Amino acid sequence: MGIKMSERRLIAYCSTANLKQITKEDAERLHSIHVAFGVIQNGKIYISGENIFSELKRVRRLNPNIRLVLSVGGWGADGFSQAASNYETRRRLVQSGVELIHTLDLDGIDIDWEYPCCEIAGIHADAADKENYTLLLKQFREALDAFSSYKILSIAAGAESYFLESTRMDQAEQYLDYVQLMTYDFRGSMRTLTGHHANLCSYEDVSEASADRSVQIFCEAGVPRRKLVLGAAFYGRRWYGVKDSSEKHGLGCEAESAGSTFLGYGQIEAMLNDFGHAYRKYHDERAQAAWLYNGESFISYEDAHALELKAHYTRENGLYGLMYWEYGLDETHTLTKLLYDAIQEP
């Protein structure tokens, strides 16, 4: 497709509210920024937010070579199943996306339809989603190819087998520049047993979920390795009331809460350095993941070392690149440089 395969790519998701935080240094390190999120209303794509157009122009000035991509959907975003249901509704959705690309001077579109065939988070779903998913991407690709300059088409994909069971990725991949694996949230809001939410490697018999496992199953499903993007998390998940009498430092223990508390990287680093919280950091060599524990609370997150390992994995396994959610969650403004340097190492 229209982008050199030799490039080592770092992709950032950034909410519309956080575009203003992007620095010149980070803009120059990023291959592309995925602006989150466009939403589907009445079968069309819309995006809202203050000063989006001026902020996109500002980022473009910081790095004229950066790709600015509109990401549509996200957790709990409805409208995909209905809009993909037939040719005319797909055409209406695609045309609205094309118009936004023209209006905002964007370089492509990213489809974040996280749950085809699955009525989760209150969204509509249908068994026909499995076929319609591919048909929607096909119509997007055909419309984007009508532009005079090349436009990116990508997706964000659930990183576990449920997503592959609900799509035909061996057919869909031909229309895509890259497939972004959301290799985070493996453990969290629905489980009271503590564990790693963004681990690189599998580490227990209860669940094989890991970034490495995700790469394996997507390759087996027919997606070329060179089109896969590994996902990293600039946030962690916290469990409260973790009782541990086994010297496991809270890992794999029952908690009084699920891991639904969401903490940005900057928040976590501040807590670690605040002696009042009494957290200690641990590293799981098997899972290649980090966590904090203070005798009561357990926090699963990706520290600098874990993020570097994901960048090294991306390079060593010939993947398209590495992406992260989300730029504004790193108040330290250190992680984009860390990942860029790690992914560029020879």
C-alpha cells in the first residue's frame, strides 16, 4: 500500500480534548496520530470538540509529514451494525467519512468497531455483522482510493479470539493498511481476581491472553504479520481490598473490587514516589509485566521497562508498528520518546 514497509512506526491515539497537549518533539517522533473519536449518529460520522480544526492544523505545522487519522467508534459506540447492514447504509456512512477527511484535511480513517456480532456495552449487534464488517471496509477502501493522494484505512481490533470469531479477517485484511491490536484490558473491570491487564506474554493457566498470543492468533486467522500493530497502555487498573497471605505481592489474589479504577501513567508514577501510599513495584518475568502493591491495593500497568519490551517485540517480530492509548494520559511527557527510541534500536 502507499507507505514504505521499512519504516518503524509509532502511532498515538489522542482524544480531541488532548490534541493541544501534543509537543513539537513528540509530533516529530510519531508516524501518525489517531484522533478519537468520531461517532455514528443517524447513519453518519460526526466529530465534536473545541477547536479541532485549528489544533489539527497546529499539529500538522509541528510535523508536516505526520499522518492525521480520524478514529471512529470506541468502547460502547453504537451505530456500526445498523450502518453496515446493507449497501446503501454503508454508502451513507462511508460518504460522511469521506466528507470529514476533506473538511479536516485528514490522511485516513480508523474503524474502531470493537464488538461485531456481540451486544455488549449496550450496542446493537447482528449475526450478519460477520460478513458486513468486511463489506464496510471494502466500500471505505474503494472510496478512499478515489482521493488524489493516498489515504490510510485501519482498524482497532479486540485482541482476543472473540473478535476473530465475529469477523473474517483473512478477507478483511486486504482492504487495510494495518490492524491495531488492543493488547490491553485483558484483566480488569469484570474480574475481582487481580492480574496483568497489558502483559506481553502469557503467564497463567486460567487465561492465555497476552500481546504475544494476540499476534499469534491474528496471524493464524490470515492477517500478515507486517500489517499488525501492537497496543500499549499509558494507564493502569487498580483493585482494592486485595488480601494476600501467600507472598505473591497481590498478584493472582481475590479483591473486594474489580479492576475498574482507571489511572493514568503520570498518576501511577506520582503514587509510587509518594511514600504515603507505600507502594512497591514488582516485575513478572514470565508475563513481562509490572505491577504495584501496598498490602491493600493492586495496580497493573506498563512501566518504562514493560513498554520498552513491547517496542523490542514489535521490531524483532517484523510488525507494522506500535500504538498506544492515549497521549494525554502521560503527564510526564516521557513515554513517546521512550517508545520511539526503543522501536528504532538496530
